[in-house]
Amino acid sequence: MRSHRLPSLATIAALSLPMLAFGPAQASDSSLSAALDTVRRGDTQHVNPADYRGHELSGYVEYYILRERLPNASPREVLDYIAANADAPMGDWMREQAILRYGRAGRYDDVLAVAAGEPKSTAEQCYYYTALMSQDPVAAATGGRRLWRVGSSQPDACNSLFSTLRNRGEIGDMEIWQRMMLAWEAGEDGLASYLGRQMGPSWGSAVAAQRSVAANPAALSSVGQCIGPNCAGNESFFTAALRSSARSSSQAALNSWQQLASAQPFSMDATRDIEHDIIYWGLRRDQRQMLSWIDTALPRQTDPEVYELRARLAIRDADWSAVENTINIMPAETQGKARWQYWLARALEIRGQTSAAQTAFARAAGQRDFFGFVAADRLGQAYNLNMDTSTFSDAQRAEVSNWPTVRRTEALQRIGQDGLAYLEWIHAVKAATPNDARRLADYAHQRGWYMLLIQTTIAADDMLNSLQWRFPEAYRDDFMRWGEANRVDPYLLMGIARRESAFNPRAESPAGARGLMQLMPGTASLVGRQVGIGDPGPYGVLEPATNIRLGSTYIRDMINRYDGNRIAAAAAYNAGPQRVDQWLARSPGEFDLFVEHIPFKETRRYVRAVLEYRVVFESLANGGSTQGVSVLTPAERDHRYDASLLVRR
């Protein structure tokens, strides 16, 4: 839920105007930039206040100066800084840094003085509850036990809190055991072993049982049915054992579960967790001999993913009765999505239930989605973009330009601090009222801040249908130029870039892909030599026109490889052509089945998104009309998807 504790951005702007009018002379951008660089290096002693005071960005310089003085700066100084920068991200940063540095120094009264309730990060929370122990031990113990009960290691900041709770008896053998079981479930063997060594003598046989079963899951049948003193460790032990076993052998886990479930009671939560993992791994590994039990247990689940796995397996098996049954028991939100209404319609159609199939196709066709567009084609209907628009006057835009957060964003951009500009802007969007967030989006659109614009629609709560902002005409001239030069649909190029980088020209993936169209270094070098410009290097590939030129050439080659088919080409752009060749070799034939059979979830989503986005970009270019726009060509819809699609060389 969005916080409305802060005044609106317009109110903040109005309140700030007198200060700007009568305050000290504003420092220049160049002097501010030099001061900011100096303090970010940790050199806060050699900065002249005249170089930053009065500038819109003075709070950034003051943040680093005050942070450098922590933990020796007083809570009053910290709180005054936070109050003065309440509408900027530095206020939150300062509170976080003060809690962490006061906590590390053991200044727990100061932690409570600057905290505003429970902090966000785990390390902060540990210091907070350590500090709270002297004032509200019950609340501190409750928060501390929650932080304890996780199956992974916690930050060193938690050591003092956990030690205090153990000394007070708030964390005893039972709590250690429960965490040990969570670590076992999570595959954190080192933590599980460490916790086992902390257990008291009365739990020795339980620890031995865990070690035995962890080393050999088959030993589960011989450890007995009473784990720990008075069998207190039973449920957590058997839950962890079965969930761990399911990862290696879902059938063996099912056999053990059926025996245990009949011998002793399990809570509803434990039952759901155990069965979830058995179902999940059974479906992931295509354990069809388990389907009878899976179909019985599935309705007890709440995780959409296990329903999707079951439906996809039924589609692969052409078991249309199972497709229908699975979709009909999905959680309502998942069931209502265009993808599953489309497959429900296909199942009903194949089983001769034409009227019901048409109804399901219509539900899918009402949505802006790849499968929604395909369903609309089957019904002969226009695509439904579900688009809303917002317009603001020049006077309203002029008002936004005076909002402090906008002035700071523009000032940060002027001095080349794009990363800080992004943080400033997104902080404002998240704190804004819905109307103010839309005004920020409109302003970003007018300024051509495409990356910030798209991130605004992501950070805000209610802009899913604001298509003119979610899909702006970023770098349109370059897409048109290189689309025409390479004979590639420019709207397809826009769809790829929007999916790949959200129009961030400096985007870099963890794998090393770079730029608007996310080109890997090897691909950029290969295609660069192919078009005669050579290897663009790690920075040249970030130049939008170069990136689009190389990306459009590469997708052109993929389209040519697959006889003009953009579904296969988009899949190859994401997962590589060698994999797509293999998928086509065992494809069931029809385009929708090929898309659904793609084994990589990321690639399935990618293909659908790129083709959906392409429709949106072309429709927006047509003034929002989908007339004449088609998600697939007749050849893409009707061609058989198999090895014959691969052009022989």
C-alpha cells in the first residue's frame, strides 16, 4: 500500500519556494559536482561549504559529510537531516546508515532515537530489536525469533540479538531444531550442521536421525516415528526430510509421505508444503506414474506454478480432459489469464464443446496478451488494448517542473549523475499520490526520459494500461532506419528492445549482455565485423544507434534462418539458435503448441511478450487503433513447426 504520510509533491514545491527566494546564493553545478565527487571519495575535510550550499543538490553532499561522522554524530543531527530531506531518498539512506553504524558501535539508545518503527533490512532489524530489548523485551523477542526462524545464514548484526535471546531462554533447543530443519529444507547443509552442534543432549538422537537421512534418504524408513524429546521434533523433521527427498526422488518422497501421513497427524500447513514439493518435482521431472495422486492432491495447493506445470504437461500429452480439469481448479487469478482461457478454449474445442470454447476464447480475447490476440484472431475480433490515457496542460507541466524532486533530478542529470537521478526519481514516484505519479510520468514523457518513464510505470501502482507511457516511441528514428535497412519490422525491434532493456541504453545483464537490445560481447563483435564496423567494444555497443544496428542485423539473420518466422527468431534471440533447432526437431507442429512447449520459462515469456509488445507499438503508431494490426502472419499461424522451418544452407 502506498504511504500518504508525506505532503503532495505540489505542496512540497509550494513550501520550498520562499526558501529558494530568500536563501543564500546558489552554488554552481560545477562546484557542486566537484564537492560531491570529493565527499563520495571519503574526503569530507577538504570541501568548502560555499561550493554546495544553496544548491538544489546540497543535501547529497551533506549526506556524505554526515555519514562520514557516524557513529559520532548525534541522533539530533541525524533527525534534523532526515527532516530536511524527507522528500528525497537521502533521508531514508541516512536513517539506514545511522541505525547500522550506531548498532555496530553498540549505541543502542541512539538506534532507537533515529528508528521510525521496524526498519527494512535484516541487519537494521537485528540492531533495532537488540536495542528494543531493554525497553520492550516482549516485542524484541517476538521480532528476534522471527529473524531467527529462517533457513539461511543471517548477517553478523544479528549475532548479539540471537545470543541475548538464547541467554534469556527465548531461543532454546526447539527453536534451534526448527531452524535446523528449515536449513535442511533449503539445502543449507553447512548451517544445518552448525545448528546440530548447538543442540542439547536430549536431542542427540534427533540430530543423528537428521544426519543419517540427509546422507541417505532411504534411511527415513528406519529412523522411527518419534523424533526429539516427547516426539516434539516430528512434524518439522518429517516435513524437512520429505521436502529434501522430493528434490532427488519425488516418487520415493511420495511413498514415504503416504506411509507417514497414515501413521501420524500433520498440520494443514505441513501437509500443503510437503505435497507441494512432491507435486512440483514430480511434474518437473515428468513423473507420469504419479499423475493419479497429483491430480488428487493438486486442489489443496495455492501456488499457481504447480497448476501451470500440470497444465503444461497435459498440453504436451494432448490430454485435453486433464487440461480442462486443471485449468478449472486453478486459483481464480491464474485461471482468468488469457493464456489459460485460451488453452481451456482449445481443450473444449478439441473435445467438441464448441459453445463453451467460444466463451473461453472471448474471455481471453478481452485481454492485452499474446494469447489474447491469438484468441481474437480465432474469433475474428479486433484486439483489445485496454488502454487509458491521461493528459495534462502546459500550466500543469510547468508546475511539475518546479517540484523539488524534479529540479534535483534534472540537476543530477546535468552533472552526469544518472544513477542518483534514477534513485531520486523513483523515490518520488513511490512516495507520490496516484495523480502526482501520473504527472511525473507525463513530465518524463515530455522530456524524452524514456528509461525513467518506463520505470515510473513499473514503480507506480496503477499504470498498467497507460500504454503511451509504458511503450514510448524511444529511439524511433534509429529503429525505423535500421529496420528498413535490414528489412525487419521496426515494431518487432522496438518490442525486443522494450523487453530486453526497458529502453535503458546502458543496461547490462548479469551474463554481460549490453545496451538497448542486450547484445552479448561475442555477438556484437561478430555482427560488427559482418556489417563492416568491427568490434564496437564494451562501450561502443552502448551507443543506441550502433546497438540497434547490430541487434536488427542479428534478428534479421535469425528471421532468415527460420524462413521468415518471428516466433522461432525471437526464441533464438533469447535462448540461442542451436536450442531452437533442437526444439523444432521435436515440436508437435502447431504454433501455439510450439510456444507452450518451449522448455525455458524465461524464453516462453520472452516470445509472448515481444510479439505482444510489437502489436502495442504498431497500434500506438496508428493512433491507438488495432485495425490492420496482426500478432502473427498467416505463415506464422499456419506453417508446421518442425525441422522443416529451418532454412537449409
